[in-house]
Amino acid sequence: MSYIFSGNRRVTDEDIKKIIQETTEFDVTADISTRTKREDVLAFILQCDAEALRQDLEAEDLEIDIETDEEAYISELMNKADEYAVEIEESLPEDLLAYYYAYEYDEDEGVVKSILVVASAELGELKLRDVGNRLITVVGD
């Protein structure tokens, strides 16, 4: 089990997974906290059903066909996944920070994959973003 401390409180990977399951459309596919090589950060690979994202785009009257403009379609799916991820940050206790990034559209599985990195606010947004950006480069390994 992975965990971090925020003040006097211990936050586990299971705590974060529960928040994700209860408040978002994401599924946690892997806990990759150990890949950060840090003890003060929790990290996860998430995935979201691309069909749900597409339906939300259509509800906003944004109709992009993958057949005619694949790059724009994928970009809009990724942006919508990032919007969904905002719900995670809004659901976290105030003393925690989150960084998320949609990094892959898997057409075969019909999902958008994202990373989520969570740490105590004491770590700071810049450091958390740095950890997240470094993690993006290794998630495909």
C-alpha cells in the first residue's frame, strides 16, 4: 500500500482510488507511485471510456468525426478527459494537490488514458508538475 502524509494525516492510495471511483468517470488501472521514486507522491494511471467523452462533446454541439479529422477528434477527447479530471482535484481534501494529464487515446480499447499525481500542498504545484511531467515520459515503458 502506498501512502503520503499531509500534516498529521496519512492518505493512502486506497483513499484516492475511492475518491476517483465516487466522483468521476475514471477507472484506476494502476498505482504507479513507486515509479516516481518519491515517498511524498501518489501516482496512478487512469482510463476513461471514450464513448462517454464523445457523447459529452456531442451534447456541447461539438461534432468532430474521427474519419474526417482524426487529430482534432483525439485532441477534443483528451481535453474533455482533462476536464473530467478537474472533478478529482475538487473532491480532494484542501491540503492535497493534484496534477493530471491525458496522454493517450487507445482506439482499440476505446479509452483515454491519463496520469494523476497527488501530493501534500506542502510539496508545491511546481514540484508536483515536475514530477508529473517526468512520469509522463516513463508511463509507456
